[in-house]
Amino acid sequence: MATIADLQPDFATLPEMAADVFTAPLARPAHVGEDWLEPAQTAYTADDHAVWDDLFARQLEVLPGRACSAFMGGLEKLDLGRGGIPEFGKLTEELGALTGWSVVPVPMLIPDHVFFWHLANRRFPAGNFIRTRATFDYIEEPDVFHDVFGHVPMLTDPTYADYMQEYGRAGWKAMRYNRLKALGALYWYTVEFGLIEEAHGDVRAYGAGILSGPTEARFAVEAESPNRIMLNVDRVMRTDYVISDLQPTYFVIESFADLYRQTVERDFDRLYRSLPAGFTYANSAVIDVDNVLHRGTQEYHLRGGRGSGAVPV
Ligand SMILES: [Fe+2]
């Protein structure tokens, strides 16, 4: 039976994750507490800072015309190109004045319930470490470049900042229904790999997974291979996704206000009751209800994708 606490979660308190909820198990390092926060940001070496600067310069060659205006504006507002890895305290001061968000250091990927709790309280957990020269082009675990360069500029947009907080709050309900997979797909196809149509035919990226790498920024916006489909939350939450390669499908929003409306005003109780535990649609599928902007050739994935030598066209 539902209790009052279920109906009105206290977002200020770290939620408990029931043992039967499907989620990735992560071993907590001994030096962090239940909040998974690092006591302090890493003291970076000169080479670490140089890696940031080189990654930054490379992205700035690719992103104009491909990244959405909110992102480019955010980079400027936070002056992320001032040189070296940004100091989280300073970033928090500046971001706090704009939208009330803070940036907090975490050692690695953190468990879903802790992640939801931080987002619900307008704290963005950012990986503390930075990739090395050896992993300059591709890393599996999100580092400080992905997290700060990719995600934080978007948090200067007030509507997007509200969406991120609501996403965190939505975690409580998803845990109750054991549907973290579905909510994870929504994150994947919006926060990580989302596109926005800024003007008719002018599609740009706002997802951090796209914005923090040079290949996907071109592929997502311009290539013939991937599908570009207008976002429909119900459909997206039933769609499988690729973790270690370019996406076969990207979902496009009209505006951040539209993204906010589609998710916050959605009756997730009803949706979760009708969702199966697994995904219904393959990541390359185009289905009847889709409003398709571009039907992809899927050439890149048909030729074998990452590691096959296939060109991301
Ligand atoms: Fe990310």
C-alpha cells in the first residue's frame, strides 16, 4: 500500500534503493561516504590541464554550427576556455548565480539513486579525473572533460536546468516501479545524445555525449547513417540504445520548454504500468508513430560500426 512518503518523496533525503530494483552494481570506494562525494577536487598536474586545453581546442573547431546556441552561450557565460581544468568551487559560484546549480566532484560513475538525489537538489556530479593522452579520443567512463565541458554549459539555460532537476526527481518513481532502464533511455536520448531543431531544418546538438567528442558531433548532426526522429517520450523510453558506439538514432526536440513539458507533465505512473521490463524497439528502428526528420541509411552500423574501419558517414 502506498504511504504518504511514497506519494510525496522528500527529495532532500537520499532515497533508498530497494534490493529488487534492476540497476548496475557499483562498489563504493572506501574514501567516499553515502553521498559518493570526493572530499576535494583532484590536484591536477600540468599535463592534466594541457589535456583539457587540447580537448577544448579540438571541440571548438567542430562545434560552431553544430552545437545548440544554449551550449555555445553557456561556454561563454562560464568562460570554460579560460585555460586548464575548471575549479569546481568557482564554477559553482558562477553557475549558482545563473541557475542555482552546483558542480560536485565524484570518483567515478555513481549509483542511480545517488545520482537522482544530487540532480533533484541541483548538484551536478562530475567525474574528478581526466583522461590521458592514450585515451584522448575515447573513454568509457565519463571524465571531467565529458562532465564539465559536455554537461555544465547546458545548466546555464534556466529551462534545461529545471528539466535536469525534474529528471532527478523522476528517479524516485522509476525506482518504485522498477523501471530505471526506461528512465535511463530517456536520459540517454536527451541529456547525452539529444538534438534540437533551432530553426526549420537547422538541427543541432545539446547532448553531452555528442558535444564532448569530435566524431559524434559531425555524425549526429550531418551524417546520412543515423535516423533523426522528433522526440516522443513514450517511444524513447521503450527504445534500446548503444553504449560503446555512435547512435543509430537521435531524437530531436523543438525547444527545451517542449522537452520540459513532455516529461514533467507526463503521467509516468500510467506509463510505467504499461511498460515491459525490457525494451520494445531496437535502436535503429523507425516505427509508424515516428515523426521522422531524416530516415538514416544505417550504412555505418551495417558496415560494422566501431572497430570495423567503417567510416561514420
Ligand atoms: Fe554524461
